[in-house]
Amino acid sequence: MLVQVTIENFLSFKEETTFSMIGIGSDKSHLDHLAIDAAGKGRSVLPISAIYGANGSGKSNFIAAVHFAKELIVKGTRSGKSIPVLTFKLGDRTKEPSKFEFIFTYEENLYSYGFKLNSSQILQEWLYATPKGKTREVKYFERITNEKQETTVEYGTRLKGKTEKQKNFLDFIIQGTPHNQLFLTEVIDRKVKDLQQFLQPVFKWFDDVLVLISAEATVKGIEIIVMSDKNFTNFLADFLKFTDTGIDSVTTQEKEVKLENLPESIIDEIVERIAETEENSVLILEDSKGKQYRFTKGANGGVKSIQLKTQHQGENGKLIDFEIWEESDGTQRLINLVPAMFMLREDSEKVILLDELDRRLHTLLSRQFVESALRYRSYQNQLIFTTHDTNLLDLDLLRRDEIWFVEKDKYGSSHLYPLADFNVRPDLKIDKGYLNGRFGAIPFFADIHHLGWADCAGETSKV
């Protein structure tokens, strides 16, 4: 579970800013939301958080910061390439380092992993852990590289081992790590067995547990999931029926494809990969415009496309197939959100960051999504989402420490803070207080007359 994340000097976050999922002990509401002792030392971790703010305040930048860190850890940086870090541009921080730090629990261990970097190198990197059943934090490693690219490393006893040979081997690996690469990533890429037992869980948390869903995201390969996972297919159909979309069921359809009818940008790749693919294996390709295609190899070596279909009940009671594009934008958005709901129900741990939950959704549907996430999630799973939907600002639904705001100051720097920072009564209408500016994080408009629009409208009306 995510305990907290700290960001500094990235996009609109100039100063060090920390977002926390630790519950406030003084808040006795919704005690069933708390995962007791999940973060150690009696601290309880929350299952959900909603982030509010005006357009351009930094909500999506927070998601982007987490995405940047995950990509850097999981995919690394190619040798000789610069690190694509985006520093705060509205001040004097453009040449200063950016910082990212994550504290999280995984497999009953508590980890603290972070790094500082600029576009050319990793300046600092550290990993500490509190092992299962222990109360004392231990160092795994701390790496520091100066401007002359001279690296020094302090190892904890778990990594260093008890022999000089083991320490020398560690020194060999660390000195062979490119200056633009994280040591964690290098160890996993090089499959260093002696170190993987300690570092693999950290890498796996970022790779498998941490899931990011953008505002315009579509689920890659959802057709394949529907084809192969009956439990998911039934869940998707049931949720779409429950939310009154008019859809009775979902299915997939395979059709023979003539290559000449496909975009030229993917034909060569299809021919090459189909030749190497086993029968009934699935290929997912994108054309030059980003449109996705799903193909499978038939028994005769031919190519078939796989399409997701929705089914509605006709007047005669028969099910009628619909293309996905024939569904409303809201229904298409919901179809792409249901896999996140399904993941939250599973026993495998997931931390899902979702940008603009309410995008194209009716306000009652957004609330139903949140209520379902809370009701049916597995205890170790979390949902963190950004939204503008004030219908969710309800203390009957969320705790005070589960509601966060992001606001820019007059210098364009974003700041995150929770509703728990404010002294509010349990019966207070949070949505009204928010819209009235009591908690900040809303747009403030200038006098519209200064724009001259009213004058122009008057002149036009006289013509």
C-alpha cells in the first residue's frame, strides 16, 4: 500500500510537497476504511483519496510525477541519453535537482525508496526498509554521485553481506551502473541474483502494483481479457447493467482481415510478427495515429481481427450487437474504468491512480463507482483519483483525511494539503464550503467587464 509520496521541482511542484495516505488518529469516522498498522508503529493506511483543484492547479501534474518516477524505475534510461525530467519553469529552479520519494508497504515490509536527479545524472538514490515483524528501519543502500560523476555508496549489512568478496562484487555493480540509470533498475536489468532477493520486491511494487490511468486512457487488450477471463467478462457485463447503460452483455468477434485494407504503417509489422506467432496467439499493434488493432493468427495462417462488442436487447427480445464506437462517450469511459474496479476486488495488491474519475460520467455514476470501490475492494488495495465532482465531497462517503486539495500560489507553484488541516464540523456541507472558497483550490475569476466582452456584445447588437 502507498503510505506517502514526496515530489520536489517537477512540473508545477516547485517546493517539496508530500501526499499522504496515513489516517488521522483523531478522526473516528469510517473506521472500517482503515488498514490498521499497515505502515507500522500503529499507523493506519487509507484505502481511498480524492484530489480536488481548479483547472491548471496541478492535479494531473501530480499523476504525471508519479508516472515519470515509475517509468524511470521500470524502463530505465538508455546509455548516453538524457533523463526527461521536467523541472519547475517559472522560477530559478530549472537547473536544480528534482526529488521523488515513495514510502510503501509490500509483502508486509515497509520501504522508503527515493532519488534526486537532473537531466544528466542520478545525484542521490536511497533505499531503507523496515522488515516484517521489526520496528527498526535498516539501510539497504545510499548512493551519491557528485558533479564530477564520482560515486560513493554506503551499503547496509543485508546487501553488503559478511565477506569482502561480496562487498567487492557490490562495488563492481555500482561502478558499472551508468550515471543516468538508477541502481535499482540496473540490478534488475542485469539479473544480479545476490541482490534481487532484496531489491526485486521494490521493483515489482512499481512495475506491477502501481497502476496509473490517465484521463483519456483506454485499456489495452480489453478484448483479450474478455476472451480469456470469464470472471472479468461477467463482472463487466453486470456492472454495465447495474449502472443502467442499456447493455445486457459483452462479447468479442473475430473476422478475417485482408492486409491491403489495413493502414500501411502496420502491414509490414503484422506480416513479420504473424510469421513468428503461434496459432491463436494475440497481437496488439498501433498505427501511426495511435489507433490500436488486435489480431490473432488463424489455423490456416490467416489474420483475424478481434473486436469488442456490446449487446443490447431488441424489441423482440433478441440481443443485438453494437460496435464500441456506437456507445456514448460516457459508456465508453465506463468500460475503460471497469477493469480498475475489477483489480480493486482481486487479492493481488494494487495501488491505482486515476486522473479525472468523473470525466464524461454522470455525477451519480461517479459516486456509485467510489461507493463500489470502497464496498468491494480487497483490504490491501487503494484508489487515488482526481476529480471536480463536488457530489463526492461528502463526509458520509469519505473521511476528512481522504479528501485533498491542490492549489497554485501567485508564483505558479502547486501545493497539496488535506481537508484534515481544517477544523470542520462532522455535519458541515463540505461541497458548499468548497465552492464558496473556504478550502481554496477553486478558480477565482477576474471582473469579466475588464475583458471587453460585454462592450463587444453591445456593439454587435446595435449592428
